[in-house]
Amino acid sequence: MKLIRPGILDITSYNAKPIPCRVKLDIMESPYDLPQGIKSKIKDACERIRFNLYPDPEAIALKKALADYTGVSSEMILVGNGSDELILYLLLCFGGDGRRAIFPEPTFSMYSTLARITSTESCSVPLRKGFELDTSEIITEANKKPSVIFIAYPNNPTGDCFQRKKVLRIIRETGALVVIDEAYYEFSRKSFVKDLSCYKNLVILRTFSKGFGLAGLRCGYLVANHEVISWLNKVRLPYNLNSLSQEIAGILLAEKRWMKKITGEIIKQRDWLYNELLKIKGIKPYPSKTNFIYFETDNPDNVYVRLLSDGILIKQIASGLRVTIGKSEENQEFLDRLNEIL
């Protein structure tokens, strides 16, 4: 079609089609649904909401709850329909023609996808041995053009937290906007939020999809200095987070004990599975601060296909495989089948 913008022509649509399986361990969803007590509170919230009215455009109540959770002022918070929407806003504001999105490789694929959608040049910098940042190369590339640097912390798919001093060096030694994606913060408990007072070019991204177990809600938030927030509000769509999402996210923030309970169980299962994987000849698992484990094997294609043929779905990514931590029985079934394959 001649009307299509040239930069869109060779973009491949994001493939999120469901793959039939019995045990689904591919996309970092929590294996635990909300308990009935919290669902009852959500039901009560549904009674309060007037669905004929637009949602609060400023999400005032939710931002106040997030301010209490993060320790920053509510004026430093922007909420969105998942962190993907917020990444798009960042690139609409700070990317575009003649500008760059810089990120390590491998990492979260949406940085590259959304860069291309916004006509921002993608620049991937391969991770060094041991999945460590190539700090000097990132700084060199960022200083060539106006740039947005995305650093997942912990990283997806490798599961590790980069050395803090290296990340701070990137923030200090570039004029770029540096976005630290803390999607797995509830598992790692490591954050750069306290550094926002020192660096105006720092942005923190978070989501309710992982630790809070609300992947079906599509709710994320961003923390940054007031100037960055004011620019992002210029491109933010009005009423971008619906009333129900605002209510449910607020309820979950008030129910942090449940979140801590399920993240604790997932971490326990993750550490158990990692130690079991270490025992399997031909498998090299990597330590993780997330709710998944990345591992390498000689024939990842064969392992993936044979697991799927038995109804167990994991993810083929980079040069290895990534398995999301499920319930104990799911993890055991995955491990037993993996042992049989190898």
C-alpha cells in the first residue's frame, strides 16, 4: 500500500499468538491467580466505579499509592497501559529521526521494536563475556547522537543485574536519557530510584505484570524528574489508564503482604530449579534475580521441540532457552522431562 510510512514496511508484527500446551512456562507470568479475598475487594471496587464516565486522567489515587510504595513524590510518577506504552512515550519524546535507542544485546525485544515504530535508529551493543555490560562501547555510541539508553535491571533474558557502578558510569558520562527497566524489581529488590535526586537524565520503569502477578491488567508506571514527566505528558494519550486498572493496582499496593508471599515462593522455586539444573550434564544455567532462568545447551532447538511435543512450553531466545518459574509441580515436570531428553 503506497500510503504506508516507509519505516513500517519491514517491521514484523509482534507474535503473541497462544501455543497449545499443558505446562506454560514461556512468558514470565505468575503461576498464582489472585486469592478470593482480593478478588472480593475488586468486586466491591466494580460496584463503586461509574463505567459511563471517563477514568481519572491523572490517576491521582494510584499515583499517591505508588508514591508511598516507591518513596518519591506523586508528581514524579506517570502511569500507563503496561510499560510498553511508557517506552513508546519515551521514544516519541526523546527518539525519532536522527536519534538513537541504545540497548545491550540480548535484552527485551520491545526496545528495538518500538524504536523502529518511532523512526528511531536502533543500536544494539553485545554483552561481554559473563553477560556484563560493555560500558565503554555504550558510552561511545551514545555520544555520537542524541540517544535514549535502555537497560533492563535485571536483564531479560539473562536474569542478572548488571554491576551498579557500570550503570552509574553510563548515566554520568553520557548526555543520553538513561531508562532503567526494573520490571523484576519485586524479585531482585535492587533499584536506582534513590539515584533520581542526583541524575536528571535517569528514568525508572516498573510494571504490575511480574511481582504483583497482574499480567492481565496491563498496568505499568514510570518514575522520573518533573521535567521529564512534563514532556511525556505532552505525548501521553488522554485517559490512558482505565478506571478498573487504576482501582485494581491500588488494591494490590494495599495488599503487599500477598505479593511478598508469592514472590517469596517463586524465588524459593527458582533457586531450587537452578540448583537442579546445575546437576544435569549438558546444561549451563545462569543465576537469576527474576522469575525465570536462562540456560544454554548444545541443541536448544531439539530441547525446545521435544519439550513442546510433551506439552511443556518454554521460550527459545538468544542462543539458549528461558524457562519461567511455575508452581512446584510444573517445575518438577519440566525438570523430569528435561532429564529424559538429555
